[in-house]
Amino acid sequence: MVDTESALIRTTVANAIGLIALNNPPVNALGAVARQGLADAVAALNAASEVQVIAIYGEGKALSAGADIREFGKPLVAPRLSDVLDQIEASLKPVVIVLHGTTLGGGLELALACHARVGLPGAHVGLPEVTLGLLPGAGGTQRLPRLIAFDKAIDMISSGRQVAVEEALDLGLLDTIGEGPPHQAALSAAKAALNGSLMLRRTGDIAIKPDSATIAAAIERLSSKRPLLAAPIKAIQAISHSGEPIVEGIKTERRLFGELMDNPDRQGLIHAFNAERVVRRIPEAAATPREMKTAAVIGGGTMGVGIATALLQAGLRVTLIEMAAERAEMAKVAVAKNFDEAIKRGKSTAEARDKLLLGLAVTTDLRDVATLDLVIEAVFEDIATKTELFSKLDNICKSGAVLGTNTSYLDVNLIAAATSRPQDVIGLHFFSPAHLMRLLEVVVADRTAPEVVATALALSGRMKKVAVRSGVCDGFIGNRILAHYRKMADYMLLDGAAFEQIDHALEDFGFAMGPFAVADLAGLDIGWATRKRKAPTRPAEERYVAIADRICEHGWFGRKSGRGYYLYDDPKIRRPNPDALAIVKAERAAAGVTLRRFTDQDIVARYMTAMISEAARVVAEGVAMRPIDVDAVFLFGYGFPRHLGGPLNYADRIGAAALVERIEAFAKEDRYYWQVPDLLRQLAKTKRGFADLNQR
Ligand code: T1G
């Protein structure tokens, strides 16, 4: 038997051990070629008389990230992964496997079908299929409950969460924790199998009795979640068949998997998975990032403290600058509080917090930024304040320092022009709370150097953020589109829809919170300031709704002032503010509005069409590189329902032609607001969707 080398699977035989190495960079995805190679390798080693035991391991970062996501939605190419795993489980010769790195989905299912499992330190394993709108479709719903406690199997599969190697061992998912590189650990595991020190068993032969109470409780819990998604529930239905002979249980699993594959949630969730990665593909990604070890954050308010927290967590040393010493100290306390909250959430430890805080210095002296690699300002949102600050920074900062502004809408070109080094100036628009929200809009000004953009990308990766490249315009990508559909919500409110109905309609659509509840949470004064800023340039033909202004004039800014659209005296319930209702009534009367009724469907149709229209303009102007970049902004910064994949992915479900028709119908009510974007008309004319523009 010679060593065989298929495209992605390498087999070597020595001393009665048949080694199978998965070698399909970057994540050993189990695509069609890999599946065939694996099946052939196991068959060949079973046929080789000199082989007494088979050991499987992965080259690279991990054993395997599971099935090849790029195959989903396309015709299945044999062999099915579940068939290959059944073949492995039925192997006459023992098959052991080494799990290292982050091994997920079909990769873990492969391990479950083997006769013993060895984890390596640092490994994490999981069955995240439900996060893609699927369920473990290669025997995972049948084998995991045979190896670990039933309720733990339900939890792992219905949540998709990963477990660390120690927990996996405690659960019984792993037989032991090995050592050494995967290749060595595989040889050791094979020898242990041969000398009887590693217990071998066929998972499928283990008989269990599913616990019906646990199943019922889990289904009830999942059925009450919003948005109601099918995948976790069907996954539990599959698990409920794990008391049957495994051949039967796998048949049921396969049926339910097929139903989910056809469910639009799968397309939306995988689009969201891809969106997080596609946005990294920008021209400047090829440039060499500058080294970032030290940073300053100027401004110790909520944003500055959040940004400082995020930078510390990314491993930078941070100097936080405030104008007065006591404010600087308060900012330091606030950063520590952020770390304490992470500990409460189980995401950090006291020693990690203490170590991170050692990297934080606070000062009132701007000259302390002189030697730092990066400076990010989070000062008052006013162009004069920011340009004055950048002019000072220009005279202090070392050559090559990256100068970032956290402005949420101001013109980064004007800020850059206040320095002699516009090539080093970039917009880094964080979303509050900056240490938790994953979205970072990287605003590239006209003269920003490519390596400064690449530096921002590298930094966002270290902060585990989703960096989306934006051009310069008022509000960049997210806030510009938000301003447009927020107006639509106000128009519907003035025309007769209650703000509570609008919120409920959009929450039923899948948003965590409706627009009025969000405005109360963010602070009504923020929108008020924006409207006042834009008032001088507001076109006369644009309808203006003054309801929010009237509420703000009373000092009612939402949650932070105890009332806004809603009352916040009892945090458990959301009650409309009677004074806000009175203001709505008065403004409707003042505007002489003929009240009309809106169905929830009307509300969602207008709100989403408004969002899609402005998003189309943002793509057409090149402010966003692709439609999927806009999707990423809304998925990671604005709570857009993940299973819908983002506003422009959702737009393709409606279709460009239908959207044009809708806008033309709405335009009869308000010709100025409702204008068909050219790009949408082009897509309708050429029978294309936004997805066709994502290939750029
Ligand atoms: N298939 C295809 N490509 C994948 C992939 C996969 N499963 N996982 C990652 N990639 C690509 C990714 O798009 C990126 O591509 C590159 O690899 C690096 O990924 C039958 C049905 C494993 C934790 O859900 O969670 O098995 O942008 O940047 O940060 O029951 O990738 O470079 O062109 O994310 O080190 C279940 C999904 C599938 C795991 C690594 N598996 N992947 O993170 O790298 S369904 C998953 C991840 C299934 C079976 C079912 C992460 C990672 P590009 P990356 P990373």
C-alpha cells in the first residue's frame, strides 16, 4: 500500500497505522472533493492488510470548519457527508481522530462518527449549524446525544455555541486530551488504540432514551423567541428521534435538514455570514498596515471610554485624554467598569481586567500623544472643534501616526485639510457602546493613504469588529440611510399610524426594537441636533414632521430623561407617554392631516422601501463598495434581522421591479420623498438583483 495523495486528503501508512490528513486550506472545509478523498482513504486503509488502526487529523489551524458553505443552495455533489461518516463509523478497523483549533459543524460530526476522539489544548468545538439556518445534517443530532447528557446536547445544538476542550472532555464529547502537533497526537492516539489504553466504541451502537420533558421545555423556550426561527426547533425535533436505531434517526435528520435548506432563513443567515467576510475585500487591503502598539483616545465621554476599552482589549496601550483631571479619572473608572461588566457576562476574568488596566494611562496634556502610533478623537461633534484639534495634533504627533476621527457624519476631508498630513487622517466611526458593537465604519477621505486604510482594517480585526469601508458623505452609510427611513416613520406617525403600532410592526418583522423605542434609547436630543443642523439646507418641498422637536422642547429625551415617546418609570413595561400622544394629536391637527389607517404590512413595506431606496443611492454613489457592505452595516450596527441578511439582500426577495412599482405608487402621496433610485430602475430593467453587484 503506497501513500496516497488526493487533492485534499493525504494518506500515509507506517507501523500498522494508517494516517489520514485533511489538507484543504484555509479551514479544511469538507467539500465534495474532500468528502470523496476521505471516503476513498478510509476504504483503502480498511482494505490494506498491514493497517490495524486508522487515525485522522487536520493540517493547518483546525481539524475542520465543517461542510463547505459555498456548496449550499447548489445541487448536492456525492458523496453526502453523512454517508461518508456512516462509512467511517462502520469501519472494521478502529478509527481515531484528533481535534485541534476551532472544529465546527461537519468537522465535529466527523469526529463523532469515529471510534475515539482526542482533543488538543486550545481546541474549541461546536455545532453552529442553527446559526446558518440549518441543523447538524451529518449525524450530529443522532450521535451527540449518544455521547453527552441529553440536555447538554439539546443546548449545544439549539444554541450553536462552542465549547472549549476542557468542557468537551467533561461532557464526554472527547475521550482524552492529547499533546503535540496534530500529526504526532494522531500517531499517539493510534498507538493507544492498539494497546487498549484508548477506549473504542461505535457511537451509533449506544442506545439512549430521549427525555421528552427536556425536549418539550426546549421547544417551548425556542417557540417564544422573536424572531421565530425554524432551525433550532427542527434541530430539536431531529434530536427527539435519537432513541431510534441510528439509521432511522439519520433519515429523519436528513428530511428536516432538507426542509431547512429550502427555508429562506438559510440564505439570509449565510449571506450574513459571508457579509462579515466579504467587506474585508477592498482595494486598500493589499497595502501594508502600519504597526499599532500605542494609541490615544481624546475625549473621555461614553464613546471615548468605549473606544479606549476596545483598544485595550485589542492589546494596545492606551492614553486617554480629558481636559480636566477629575474627568480623566472618571473616564478611567468607566473603562474599569466596562471590564467588570465583561467579567459579569463571563467574557473576562479579574486578572485579565487588571492586566488590561495596566495598559491604560489618563492625562490632561495633549502633548502626551507625541510618540503614539494612533490617535482617535471622540470630542464634541462640531467641525470647528475637530479641525482645531487636528491642527494641534498635526504639530504634536510623530510622523506616520494615524489620526482617526470618530465623527458620525462630519466631512472627514475638512478635518484632514486642517493638517499637513491628510494622508494619515481617516474616519473610524464606532457605534455605541463602542466596546460591544461590532460595526466600525472606516471612512476613507479623498487623500487617505491606502496603508492607513489597511491599518484601520488590521486594527478592526484585532478588536473583533466588522470594518466596512465608507466614502465621505453626511452620515456615511448607516446614519445617512437611517435619516431617510426615520423620516418615513415620522411621516406615517403624522399620517395616522400610532408610534406604538409602528414599533410593534417592525419588531414583528424582526428588529429587536422599533424606531421610536430606538430613538428613546439613543436619546431624542441626538436626532433633534441633527435636524437643527440640517434645517438651513432642508429643501422647501420636503415634508417636515415636528413631533419629535415638540417632545424635545419639553426636555423629554427618552430613556435618559425618564420619558420620550414612552414612559420609563417602570423599566419592565413600555408605556406610551400620554404627553407624547397629545403632541402627536396636536401636530396632526396643525398639519391638517386626514388621518388614515395603516396595516402592519403597510408600515413594514414603506419603512423597508425607504431604507432600500437610500441604500441603493449609497451603493450607486460608491459610498458603499457593494450592496453586501450596506447589509453588513445594518446587520452589525443597526440590529437588522440577521435571518433576512440585510436590507439589500431582503430587497432581492421583493425584486427590483416590484420595488419600482411600490415607489411609483407611493410617489402619488409625496412626489418629493418617493423618487425611484436610478440603480433600482436599472436593476429592474435588466432583470438583475443587488446580489449581482456583490461580485465587485
Ligand atoms: N465553508 C467554506 N468556507 C469557509 C467555511 C466553511 N465552513 N468556514 C470558513 N470559511 C472561509 C471564510 O469564508 C473565509 O473565506 C476563510 O474560510 C477564513 O474564514 C453538514 C451542514 C472556522 C471559526 O459554521 O465560523 O457543517 O473570506 O475569516 O476568523 O452538519 O470561519 O478568506 O475567502 O472566518 O479564523 C458549519 C463557519 C458549516 C463554521 C474560522 N460550520 N466558519 O474563523 O477565519 S455547515 C461553520 C467559521 C455544516 C454539517 C453542516 C470561521 C472559523 P475568505 P474566517 P477565522
